Amino acid sequence: MTAIEMQIKNSPSVTHCNKSTKTSLTDLVLEMKHLGLDPAPLLSVAAGDFLRRSGPDARLQAKHLYHRAQEHQDQDGMYFWHEIYALLEQIPLCPA
């Protein structure tokens, strides 16, 4: 098993709601859009952090995490990892 596969295997695969407010990432994004706020900068920061932590394999990891969220029917995770993957795809130095 490669290092990437180990990281993915050991990472949480299902996103969770905030226990105190019972809101999810999707709820936050919808609320931001309702208020006329663009969630893209927030997701861009998350993508940059993920790239710094994951290195050149970040796109591959994001793709695997998206598929893992799909397997778990985790709508928040699917949204998040799709957005992160799309942002990472725009970075030329990040391999597929």
C-alpha cells in the first residue's frame, strides 16, 4: 500500500455536522450564497492548505476522497472534495 493510500485509508471519510448548531458545510455555503457572499475564497484557502499538507499528490488524494464520500453517500463530502479537486486542477504544478 502506498503512502497516499495509507493516508486516505486513515483519514475520516464522512463529514459531520457541527454538533452545537447542527449545520453542515453545505448549509454554510447555502447561507453564504443567500447572504450574497461568495464561498469560493473559503474553499480556495482550504485547497491551498490541502495542497501544502499533501504535496504534489493533492489532486489524486482529493479525487480519492471525493469517491470515498460518494461511496458513503456523504453529500457534504462530495461537494467539498469536488470543489477542492476543481481548484487544485487549476494549479499547473499539481499532477493529475
